[in-house]
Amino acid sequence: MLEITGTNVFYGAIQALENVTIHVEQGEIVSIIGSNGAGKSTLLRTISGLQRPRTGEIKFLGKDIHETSPDQIVRMGISHSPEGRRIFTNMSVLENLQLGAFTRKDGQIGADMESVMNRFPRLRERLKQSAGTLSGGEQQMLAIGRALMSRPKLLLLDEPSLGLAPNLVAEIFRIVLDLNKDGTTILLVEQNANRALEIANRAYVLETGAIVLSDTGHNLLTNPKVKEAYLGG
């Protein structure tokens, strides 16, 4: 579904991604783990067209997208729930969800809105409430719900558990698994390496902008180097 080959990304003279090559197959959960500043968010921003690679290829469903505009990438079937949620705090929950469907002109938007609210019942209770007054967990649910409103084939999730209490972390990861079971392919960036590897079909370790390890999630969970660097022993 997604194929990234030899991709290099710079911020001015600073290289953020170095010769990154990864792939995501339809139906998978693929996790990207790594420390702060490793380039994880840059990778997702590059896929979604918010950052341009200097060299390399990015193909989605066989089509080259590395020079495609972000709105066209959404129309093609990639949706991005960014780090820090980035919801529109002065707008209502309903308005945030409606904005998630801004590229669509089909007649299924209402049905998808209902599906999102069924998946996130707390959002249904707060539809007219200002998004900025939601709790951190509710804002994360809104960010994911907004991304789902574009009806993505591939969902990019950037740090969905960041700053959440343990019970909400468990709920967010349950939702990620449910989305995948319902047919959404997921590329997950996550600092909670244990959780990210537990649910991943495959995973990559990103260090200072370069892929240094790749394997199944299970194998990386038991890899001594990964355990020492990212799993607390």
C-alpha cells in the first residue's frame, strides 16, 4: 500500500531523515519507534505532504506522491492524526468532525459521522461543546475521529497516547486495534514502545533519522538492543 524508498528530508542544512526505506502492506499495523528527535513525526509529515523530501520516492497504491499536495493526498486515502492533536479549539466538536470530511462530496458523510460517534460515545455527548474544553483523552479521540471522517485507507497516527493516563492509553490502543480489524491500515508513531510493538504486525526502529532495525513487533519486543534502549531493560 505504501512504499518509501531512499528518502532524505532536510530542515535547512539539518538532515532529519536519512535514506529511509519502509513499506506498509494493506491491512497491517506498522509501528515506528524511536527516541525524541529521531525523525518519527517528520516521517509522517513527509508522507502526508506537509514536508517535502529532497530525494527519494514515496508511493501510495503504486502512485508517486512525494510532490503531491496534502489535500490531494487526503483525497487519495491517507489521513493524518498529528502529534499534539492539533484540533481546532475554538470550534465545536461537531465542526471539527465536519472539517475532517472537507475533501468529500459523497453521500456517506452522515453515516460516517454516526460511525465515529458510535466508536467514541463521549464525542456524541459533547457535539456542541467547544473542542478546547475537552479533556486530553477526549481531544485525542476527536483528533482520531476527525481523521476518520475522510474515510482513509491508510491512517497515520502520531503519538496517540502522549500525555494520557494509563486507563486512557489502554482505551486508545484498543480503538487502534478495532480500527484495524474493521479494515483500516495503520502506520503508528509511538513513544510507548511496549504498546506499539505489542499491537504491530511489523515495526521499524528510527534513530537520528535512519532506520536501524526492522522486524515483526513480537521479535522486536524480545530484541536485547530494543529492550535496553526503549523498553526499560
